[in-house]
Amino acid sequence: MKIEQCTWRKDKGWVSQPPGKLGKAQWVLTFGSREILQEPDHILNIRKIYPQALIVGCSTAGEISGTRVFDDSLVITAVEFEYTTVKGVQVSLNDVNMDSYQAGERLAQDLESDNLVHVFILSEGTHTNGSELVRGLTKHLPKHVAITGGLAGDGARFEETIVFFNSGPSADTIAAIGFYGDRLHIGYGSMGGWDPFGPERIITRSEGNILFELDERSALDLYKQYLGEHAKALPSSALLFPLSIRTKDNPDQLVRTILAVDDEQGSMTFAGDVPEGAYARFMKANFDRLVDGAFGAAKTSLEVSGDQAPDLAILISCVGRKLVLKQMVEDEVESVREVLGEQSTLTGFYSYGEICPTAPNANCDLHNQTMTITTLSER
């Protein structure tokens, strides 16, 4: 596997060598701010440089290149495989008027299952129910095929996200990349690092990913009470105080982040399901544990892939972590480098949701406020 990584910034242009060394790359990942991705010249130039490649990417809340975290940049990572083939498919939610579950079904059905070893997802981030998307995908994929990926970001604005698939950017696209071949080794890991506070409450009214009541009280009013002055900045301030969810059947906790609030209905929309009858608890940040969580996710990804340093690692971390860590945000990326080693190329972005199995050979799920890592290497 050969890899070329290049970074372009508004104020400096190419801060490393310009792209073009791997003209025969089969796959190009591109992460950038929404404004940059909406400029057509960038995608046209990438297409000219890598004419044979499947080019996919999304808007972000911050771009990762090596151990650096940028805003308002374009990070291009081109991959030339020796033994592996890739196939990409996409759905446009508006074109076929489908929900997130149906979108997942369509993507899985459009991917060939023979020799499929992994699926990587990039989804628009403001309207997709990530839990339903994963369920639709899982239903039609072979059981041994893991799914990783994430939801696109838009800084802390939550206005519009962009996913592009070969031809150009779109605000309603979900893209899936299938990897084929028995020489490709995949690793993955996901971990948080948030501390719970306050009592555990029962979700007494919800619909899918929309929460109305906790303990038969308005969930939004209760949330605002806990946030105090921070409530004025909703929904972005909710990134600092996510919700932990567990069900009676599954003691594993999932973290959920708010995407939108509706004062008229008294509701909060989350990136994934908040099922009725589940237990919910408010959470707050712990700086040291966030960095330790990134370290733990990297260690898990190594264990899954067989303890050999990967060629490529895709880091998808939640925008809420970035807001908490602030100028120390690169600490969590550096902790991943400490585990994976200098020979691994690191790329990725800050997201509105992360997709990954909860443990090796476990079911895939939608997470929030985690660092999720996907590693690839050919052997």
C-alpha cells in the first residue's frame, strides 16, 4: 500500500508538497471545511490529479493531518493498493425520499458481497439518524463485515453538512466504500472519556432520535436547568454536556449528542436513537480521560488488526471533544501516534457522530463524543 498525504490551507496554499505523486491511486479521501468543499475548482483539480480514483470526502468540524488539527483546510489522502480493490456507492436522501434505515439498506444491497471485508461510511450529519442507518446496513451485509465511519460536520454551526462522491458536493448524500481482498487487514476501536453526573433518569417519551420526556418531565426544560447559562447557546453548547444511554437489555452505554432543539415542541433531536424505556444520564467533560480515551481506541484498533502497525489510520473524533480540548486538541491525536507509531499515516476529521462496533466482533453502532479509529494495512 502506497500513501500520499497533502494539506492545503486558505492562508498558505499547499503546506506540504502538492498532490500528484500517486497518479494511479484507487482511493482518495478528502476532508475540509464546508466553504472550501463548495468551491468547484478544488474537486475538479483533485479529479485531474487522480483520474482513476474513487474520490470521497466530507465537510468537517476540523481536519486531521498527521498529528496536526486544522480548520479551514483541505486534507487529501490518496491510497494506491497492491492487493485490494475498492467500490463506492451512494444514495441521495432527497432523490428517493427515503429514511435513514432505507438508505442503509440500499447502500448494502448495492455493494457486492463476494470478497467484501469492510465497509466505510461517510454520511451527511444534520438529518441522518445514525442508529437507523447502521441497522439498515447491517441487515444486508455479511456478518463478518464490520462497518466504520462517521457523520459529516459543519464546525459548531449545525447548519449544513457536505458529502461528496466523485462528481461533487451534496448536502443530502450518504456514501459507502467497500473494500475487497484477503490481503487487507482492518482494525477499529472507539472510546469516550466523559464523566456522568446527576441521577439516572428514564426516557418516558421519545420517537426514534427525538427526545421529549425524562421521568415524565420535559427533557428540554430539564436539560436547560442543568446547563444554566450554557442553555443560551443551544444546540452548540450541548456538545459540552452529552447524554449517556443504556437499555435494560444492554448495559453498555452509548453517548448521544444533540443536533437540534425545538422550543415549541419541547424536544431535542439527537444523532442516534434515544429509545423509550432506556436509562439516560447527563455527562460532562474530563480533559485527561478524553485523551486517555483516544489512547485506548488506538490500542483496541491494534488488537483487532493483529498488533502490527497499520499503514493508514482514519481518526474520526467528535466536535464536542474538540470544543472541550480547545488549544490542546492535538494531544488526543498525538496519543494515537504514540500507540500506532511514526510509520502510520494519520488522517481524519471532527464529526457529528462516529460509527464503529462497540468491541471486536460486536455489533456496530452510532456513537457520539468518542474517538473512533479505523486502520488499514496490506500484508
